[in-house]
Amino acid sequence: MTTTKKSAAKKMAANSMPVKGKDPKGGLTAAGREFFNERDGSNLKPGVTGKADTPQKMKRKGSFLTRHFTNPRGPMVKDGEPTRLALSAHAWGEPVPKTEAQAKKLAAKGRKLLEQFHAAKDKAPAKKAAAKKKAG
């Protein structure tokens, strides 16, 4: 191989995610998130697997579910096995959808979480203003 072919091969390898970056149960591993963070300058975090009990968790999980399952960009099952799209729900602590109807339910849950986030966000300034008024 010539020098230019070697450097081109290295660049290609640097742009492709390592095999250990994909979690077989769905989503990305820490290595996969680190790869994208370094390559794209992104700030990927692990999915919210537990209860979305804070406004930030509501926003992240709600946005994910709404974005991925309102209009799914592929099937939920292929050759009898769940696709990576369906498995991504598992990475966020949700049941793996097998049908489009189950995916729509996840999207509806995401919209509900976003509504809860907006309600919590709207209450926060009112609480701060009341506390300020009481102190001053």
C-alpha cells in the first residue's frame, strides 16, 4: 500500500464507530458515546432508564420517545428479531415495541413527559418570585 492509501484507511477507521460502541441490548455503550462526543463535539449522555422525576429527565426522555417513535424511521421487527430502533427503547428503560401501535404508545408517553416538563418549568419561576417577594 502506498502512503496515501494508508492515511486514507486510517481516516476511514477514525470516522467509523468501534464495534464495542453498540450495545447489543440497544443504544450505545460508553465507548460509543465517547466516540461521537470526540468526533462531532457532541455531549451524548446515557438514556434515562429510571423514572423521569426531575424536569431535566422529563425533557430528555420525553424528547427521545417523541422523536424516535412518533414517525418511526424503520420497522420494529425484522426477521423475527427487534431492530436497533426498537431496542433503543430498552436502553431508555422502556419496553421494546414490537408493533407500530406500541411505538405510538411510547410516543404518546413522550408527549406526556414533555407536557409535565413544561408545567414544572412554568411553576419554577412563580415559586422563585413568591420566595423573593416574601424575603423582600
